[in-house]
Amino acid sequence: MPEFWVFGYGSLMWKPGFAFLDSEPALLRGLHRRLCVLSHVHRGTPERPGLVLGLDRGGSCHGMAFRVGPEHRAATLDYLRAREQVTMVYLEQVKPITLIGSGRRVEAVTYVVDRSHRQYAGRLDDAQLAELVRQGEGQSGACHDYVRNTVAHLRDMQIHDAGLERLMRRLDA
């Protein structure tokens, strides 16, 4: 059975929630991290949506790859589907990623935004982003905490995300 990898680009990086054998920074090409999903459950409600990250087309994304043992593959997929597919705004896809430490290319399960889904927010300007982040609160907490945690973990990993950094400056002002 081939190795089973999961690519995380948001909260999965610091809170995977599943058993894994090891993890390492990774690069995904052809998609980039963006606050482009209106959150109706985890970080907002349908009446007062927040925003969460999605992988959207174009560019590249540095994140974290997790290698899962074969005995945990089914349970991990069940967990990820329950966590990521609450409203089916993501498409579960297997994408090639490059493991930064070794330079090795592997296939990894990841969740890409469905641009045809009603919760797809597309590209928002800075004022719209800040408004949605400030108002959002859902089952998993406040949207601004999610954004702060993401930025803090990206910084810890020495990943610079210009859009999220700009948003943090706006939220802190």
C-alpha cells in the first residue's frame, strides 16, 4: 500500500486532530492559501458568516504534510471528511506536493475550495476581509482567533503570507 499523506494549509497545520507518523513542511504548486470561504459553522453562522481558508487556483502554498500509518488511513479520512466537509464547500483531492526537507514528491489528500459553492467568497478587498473576520464566531470559536493562530503558526514555520499579514495589521489597528 502506498504511503498516505495529508496536506494542511490552515488550522490542520497546528491542530491536525488525527494520528500521524511524522510531519514536515511541504509545498503545493498550482493552488494558494486564501481566506475565500464564508464560514457558516466553524467560524461563523449563515446570518453572520466568518471566513476560513481555502486552497484557490493559482500560485503555490507552503504548508505541512502529515504521513499517516496505513492502519489509520480510514479513520483519518473519516475524521477529515467530518471536519472539512460539513457544508461540502471543499473538494477532496489528491495533489502532488514537495516535502521541503527531503525534496521528495509525494501525493497528498487536501481540500480545495469548490468555486461553484454558495459559500465561495472569491477575492475580497481588505475592508471586506476585516469585516467578516471581526464578525465571525461559530462552533470552533472566533474567526479573528483562527486568523491570528494561522498567522502565528505560519510565522513559526517561517512562512510569509503577505495577504494574511496585511489583514493582521488591519485587525490590530
